[in-house]
Amino acid sequence: MRLLVCDTSDKNCSAGIFEDGKEICYELSFETKTHSETFMPLVHRVMAKAKIRHEDLDGYAVTVGPGSFTGIRIGLAAVKGMALAADKKCIAVSSTEALARSCENVTMTPKGETLIVPALDARNNRVFAQAANDETLKPLLPENAYDADEFVAKIEKIPEIIYGKLRQIIVVGSGAVVMKKAFEKAGSRLNIYYAPGAAIIPKGVALAAFASKDLIDARDLKASYCAVSQAERLKKND
């Protein structure tokens, strides 16, 4: 299966062509311009480098959130347009799963003994996150918007953490700074590593997509915000 994989859910945006899990080419943008300015030109460059037309694809994979509300909307609108025009299916990918799959555990701890916590900064001491076994990536705490202090309390109550089956925690993504403060505030004695510079890369989106293979109609793609926008919160307080 040949896919165009896309991510616009965080500060950076990216796109890549992958076939049966193997990378053909990709590009990751660190430009300060908005995703509305950079994303489609990036897609065009990737397609040109790969010498692949949209009709040559089997489908599209895109992160649907959680993350930047505006970024998610830009990515979904663009992918829906391309998929409908090319009459192709799509795969919806969780942003936190894509982030987890974008990272590699290089510690000496054996696979299956680490809790991986992909976390995106949602501001105001909140994170978009989940917690999973690094080998199976089966969520032990589901993807959601969490208050960082409450999320730490939930992590410390995970049975595999309590009984030592998971010997360490690795927190990855822009929410790692917030999580570090929350763990320190709680006086946690757990063995924790932080990688705040970790970002969603096309490989992570591709791995999540090929693990799912759940092709759906582009019209059925829906954002997974896991929270209401700031505008909606302010409107409720009026």
C-alpha cells in the first residue's frame, strides 16, 4: 500500500510517501510561516521528488489530533480535498500515537519495560497525552486532554508502575516540560527521562497508519480535539 502521510497537528508540518511501511521520501518543515502557507507547497515538493502522482497512491494518512486546533483543520481540509479529487480513501491517525511512534527508546532497558508518554503542550498546565507500553503501544491511559498534575497522579496509579513491571518512563514531545514540573511537584521518585524536542515525523505517522490500515471515506475524516477551543471556553464564560 502506497500512502501520502501528513501531519499539521503541532508546530511543525510534514508530509511523506511511504510504501508498505518503507520510506520513499519525506519533508519536515520548520518554517515560522503558518501551515496554511507551507503545507500544500511541501506536499507538492514531496510528490515531485517521489515522481508520484495522486492517482498512483492507494490512500492518504493524516493526523486528526489532538493538537493545534487550527493546524488540524488545515491538514484535514487539505487531505479531504486531495482524497476526494483523486477518489482515494484515508486513514485517520492519532497525533499522540504518531508522536510515540516517531521516537525510539535508546536506553538499555529491555523493550516492554518502559512507559512511553507522548505529550503535547496544551497550555495552562494541560497536555494532550496518553501513556502506553513502549513495546505494544497499547494505551494504559487513553489519549485525552489532561491537567498535568492529575495526569501524573493517574500515571503513578498504573498497576504496572506500582508493581515495577514498567521500570522507567520516557516523556516525549512539547508537553515534556509541563510534565517534568508536575512530576517534580508531586515529589515523584520514578525513573523518568524527558525529550521535549521530540516531534511528530512522517515515519511516525506512517507506522501508525500501516498498523491501522483502517481506510475510510475522506468525508468521514473527523478531528479529535479532545478539548474545546479557547474561543469556545471564553464564549461559555460570557
